[in-house]
Amino acid sequence: MTTLQQILPGAAVTPQRTGLRRASRVLRPARTLPGVLVSLTLAAASGATAAEVVSGLLGTPLGWVPVEDAVELARKTTWPELSQAALSVVAAGTLMLLLAAVPGRCRLVPVETSDPLIVVGVTRTGLRRTLRAAAQQVAGVDRARVRLRRRTIEVTVMTSAESSGAMLRQVGTAVGDRLAGVGTLGTGEVVVRLRRRSA
């Protein structure tokens, strides 16, 4: 049996790219808490309204929902006055739908594993600390700051005025080796910037 990847060698998907896609999908946080809160609120309000209507039809209203006040308010209010409230309700409903449909921002960086069924992630703060410690171990580096961008890792090292530019390669190598040791997926290239400390 011939697969498409065997026919088109350039169309093959690397295991790292597949692992990154799967890990990013799994590690993305779901909007569970907002969904549960909204559904519980709507269920409670709908249940209370239904119980009030049924009890009112049976002749013994419960008094949970002020139906008479709502009817009186609806009788006094004209349609132009309701347009602002209707727009607010539509905007809130649209916002809730977007919150439910769009997944949250992933706060973990996926890590490569040997088992394709296991997905592991490291926190962005933890990865920054690890890379900063690797950069500060290079001789001559006084302090380092790490920023995780979308496609790059930006390392800024502070050093004394007599330090040479060769330190950039050493810091880049140290940070790259630490990244390879951690095994992060899709972190991009390492960009090292040198900031000299004034004497």
C-alpha cells in the first residue's frame, strides 16, 4: 500500500511538527469555569422562571420571580427605550459565545517526549528561569534577561564594559544546549543581545 508521503517525499510531516501541533492542542486551556458558571446561572434562572410560571398557572405563585413587576414594567416601557438594553444583552451573549468557542492562551511550552501518547509542558516562567540561569553561567555575564517571543527567544545579557563580543556566541550556545536538554518544541531561534554596563 502506497501512502501520500511515500509518493511525495517533500510532503512528509516531521514528527516534531506533529508533536508540536498535538501538544499545543492538548495544552490549550478550555473555558471550563466560565462555561460552568454561565450554564449554572442560566439553568437556575430558567428553572426559577419555569417554577414561577407553573405555580402561577396553578393559582399559588411562589414569589421567586417578580412576574407582576416585570409585566408592569413591560407595560410602561416603549420599544425605543428597550433598544439599549437589548443591545447590551446581545453584546453579552456574543461575548459568552466567543469565550466558549475560542480556547484560552496556552501558558505551557510543549516538551518533546518519546511516547506519542504523552504530552508534557513546562511553564513559561520556569523555562525563562532555566534559560536565564544557563546564560548567567557564562563567564563575564553579570545579569541576564530572557523573553519568550512567538518565534524567537530573546536573551539580553548585561556585562561590564571590557567584555568582548565573543560572549554572544557563548551565551547562545549555552542557552541552545539548555533548550536541547529540556527538549522544548517550537520555541524558535535564540537571539542574544549584549548590553554593556557603564563604568
